[in-house]
Amino acid sequence: MTRFEAVLFDAGDTLIRLSGSGETLLHKAAAGRGAGPLDPDEAGAAWQRVLDRSSTAEEMAKGRDLDPERHRQVWTALYAEAGCDKLLPGLSDDLYALTVAAESWEAFDDTLPTLRGLHERGLRIGVVSDTGFDLRPALDRLGLTPYLDTIVMSFEHGACKPAVTCFTAAAERLGVAPERTLMVGDNPLTDSGAVTAGMFAFLLPKPSPTGPRGLTHVLSLV
């Protein structure tokens, strides 16, 4: 097997995720407005509508991960259309503010041990993420930044995965050839673009509600 010299990671749902469920954030946003508890069934149904629509081709084509202002507009519109503002006027704006706040994100249990293990093995480490807002504050807060040699975010790069340039830009910054690079992610439609760039790809299954992500498997590959 080719000896890897670098490992690239997707960010959301690979290294980090929103703390709690989306319903938890809905209730937190409502509490921030001084409102009483939301109806749990209605809040759950609204968030499910967000989940059902957020990954559709129609939503993905709106360019939400290429510009911060566009990101805010697309997501707040989606929240409103899913019924969040019917639960409480203005809830969509507050929900968006929560989802991009560094304090709303958590690392998986095995994220830091995996990054630390790769660093100790002398590998270069990068993040390649489709995002319309800056993830650095969250990565800083979670103690991940010291292990990251480069971060490529779509809104800064001007392209989203699976575009080859997202992956090759990261490899070039790390000074590592694509064939010596492993990409770790969770979305076969986007993260598998690393293969087109000449890299190897390791795709994770859907994360469990609690516990480790399965990232330590990466250590066995390097």
C-alpha cells in the first residue's frame, strides 16, 4: 500500500457536529427570546422538515457554501419554510445564529485522539469543508487547531466538493502529492471527489447519537 504522508478530513459530521439535536437548538433559540417551552411534537416536525430538505439537490444548488451572506439567507429561508417562524416569530434568525456559533459545536469522542495519533506519526493534517461560515472559532475552541496544518473552506476557496481543486489545493498547501494523501469524510457524493484528484478516500457511516465516530480506524490505515 502507498504510504500516506497526509490525511484530509471533512469537518461537519466527521470531526465535529452540532451539540445535541436540532430540536435542542430550536428550544434554546426560543428560550433566548424569553418564550416558554415549544411544543415538542411541533418542534420535532419542523426540524425533520429541515433535515429532509437541507440535503436535496435544489437546496445544494443555491450556493449557500460559497458566500457567508448567501449562507445566512438560504438557511434562514429554509428554517422559515420548515415552519420555525410559525413556532415563534423570528425564530429562524435566532436558530441560524446558534448554528454558526462556535459554542454550538462539539468534537466526537475520538476526534482529538485520532488527530493526536496522526500528528505523533508525523503526518500532515488538513480540513476540507463545504461551509459558508468560518469554522476556525469552533475548531479553536475544541482544541483541534494545533493539529491542523491547513484548512480549506469552500466560501474562501470559491468551489465546493467534489470539485478536484478543493482537494488539490489542500495537498499543495501541505506539500504532499495526491497519491500520498488520504481523504476522510462521510458524504459519498462530495468527499469521494478526492478519488478524482488522485487520492484515496475513507468514508464513514452515519454517526451514532453518542460515542466515538470511528475515526480511530484511520490510524490503522496509516
